[in-house]
Amino acid sequence: MDLSRTPETPVKKGSASVPFRTVLLSAVLLWGAYFLLITLRTYVFELDMQVEMAARRFLVTLAAIGLTFVLWALLRLVDRFSLWIKIFAASLFAIPVAGAIGQINHFVFEDIQTELQAKFAEERGFRFDGEGNLIFDLPEGVTVPAPGPDGSSTFEQSESLIIVEAEQAGSTWRSVLEIALGRYFLLLAWSSTYFALLAGTKARVAERREQQFRSAAKAAELRSLRYQVNPHFLFNTLNSLSALVMTGKAEQAERMIQTMSRFYRHSLADEPTSDVTLKDEFDLQKLYLDIEAVRFPERLKPVFNLPESLEEARVPGMILQPLVENSVKYAVSAVTRPVTVTVAAHEEFDRLVITISDDGPGIPEGAPHGFGIGLANVSDRLEARFGSDIAFTSTPVPGGYRTEIRIPLSKPRDFKPRD
């Protein structure tokens, strides 16, 4: 992953909020489940007028979804407050919303309820009078109890008996209240779901923000380590250039300056925290060894071995520079015979393996522990870039010195070696 070029969705400042689409889905699921369960109940109990009832129930369900959004708008006012305030607000705001749903339910079903009562009465030999009372006509000569003037009960002959009195205003509100209570607890259940979704959203936003902070810190670390390489390399090459000038080798000094110019143009073109192709990294080290070849034309023998299939593999920029520089400083310059410096790469079990080796004296006497900043810098950069998913070894071997890097192999999916 290229830390400097990976597109990330910026975390907006302010409090997190549940997306509208998620709120809509949760409301539809809640009231859709309510609609299906009530419809199933009417089917199981074989109630009359199921189609008409289902159609009106659907209208009430749509109204309930809309009113749930009203509740959502109210709950958003307390999104940033503590949980106890949210619970209190949900308990309070759900009351008028549930009342509105109960009133709508009563209004939608009022006329069909009268039809159902009339049908029920007809099937059982009852009838409705003009005032909405459910009446049972008595056989002739039957007496019914009636209150007397002094409070005692008397019996008088009557032609009919009121089974159910017409619904009064008070009973209408009781019916609405009963419906509203049931919907109130449904709204509280939805409010709990909303608060859970809100908590999850806030957790994800916090996680993304933390990841951005970690990425920024890691990028800063990589940039610092990369900048550590440049002055170190410049110091060494300027010393070499100074030696050429002092010994009167103007032509070699001029060639070194030109090669240094190409080297820095190449190395500074990339963002310090970015990854580069392995081919570019190898080309950069070729330029560096060309610079050093001016100093050691007879002793330095560079060898590069890069399979075509790995040319597009990604590595941190200038990651090989300190290692190649160590080979020149502690192998080539330490002896008077020719020394071969080999830079090679190969793939092994989906890992990229890069080796820098030389056939010099190994660790020369007097060399500082860890060869100065070189090995420590490479190790730190690899760990900052890949975490613990690396292997880095640097040790003397029979006939010289060898450093090996093992990192995850990463290259474009559509890359194909040239035929």
C-alpha cells in the first residue's frame, strides 16, 4: 500500500450520523414486519373482509413509516448527548408520534369497523338502530329487568334489548389510546435500534480517524527515515568528489558530477513515502555505482540480476541505497583487488527476495556496529512500511558479505512480462 497515494475518504469534522438510507431501511423493516404479522393473524383466524383490511392496514403502515421519520428528526437533536438523555428523549418524543399513528389507524378503520359490526349482527340475528346501538329483538311477552324509581329493579315487557350501546366520544379515545400504546412500544424498539446504529457509526468514524492518524504518523516516520538517507549519501559522494579534485582528476570529477545530477534528479522525483517499481530502484543503484566507478574504475564490478517478471514489483524508494553504499565503503574501498557487488531479486513463495552481496573482506576491522546508520535505517523503514511482515538479515558469509530483504510481493494485477 502506497501510504502517500492511497485514496482515503476524509473523516468530516462534527458528530457522526446514521445515513438516511439506513434509517429508511430500519423503519421499513419494522413496520413491514408489523404489517405481515397482523395480516397473517387475520388469515389464521379467518376474519372477514381480509383484502379490504389489508389495504387499509397498508395505508396505516405507510403513515407509520412517515411518522417514524418525524421521530428520527426529533432524536437527531440529541445525537451528541449521553445515553440517558437519549433514552428520556425517545420515551418523550414517541408519545405524540404513537398518538398520531393511533388516530390515523382509528380514522382509516372506522367505517370498515361499522361494516364488520353490521355483518356480525346480521349473521347472529341482531340489528343496528339509527343511533348505532346493537339491538336484539325479543319474542313477544318477554320481560326484562329495569331500574325502578326508588332504585329497586322491576320487570317490564319490552320488544328489544340493547346488546352493545353506540360508541361514545370517551370510548373512541379509549380505543385510540389502546392502539397508541401498542405502537408506542414499537417506536421505542425502533429508537433502540437507531441508537445502536448510531453507536456503530460513531465507532466506525473513530476507527477511520484513528487509522488516518496512524497513517499520517507512519508517513512522517517514513519521510524522516528517507530524508536521513539523502544527506548521508551526499556527504560520502562529496568526499569522493573532493578527493578527485584534489588529486587533479578533473575529467573523472566532471563525469561524477554529471552522474550525480542524474542520480538526484531520479531520486528526488518520487515522494519520500511512496513506493517505486523495483526496476526504478535498480536503475537508481546503477547510477550510484556509476558514480562510484569513477573512483574505483578497476576495482568495482557491479552485477544486477532482475527478472523481467519482477520489474513492476513495488518497494520503498531508495531502500537499497544504504546497503549498496555499505558494500562500496566496506568492501570495494577496503581492498586493492576487484570486488563484485551483486544486486539481485527473485520471487519465493509469493515473497519478494532482494539480496545485496559482495565478495569483499566481510566486516572489515574497525567498522562501526551496524555499519553506521545504513542497516538500522533500512530495517526501520521496512518495519514502518510493512510492519512485522518482513525478514531482514545482514551477515558475513564465506567469501564476502550478504544482506537479504524479504517483503510481501506487490505488483500491478494487469502486469505481464514482455514476450
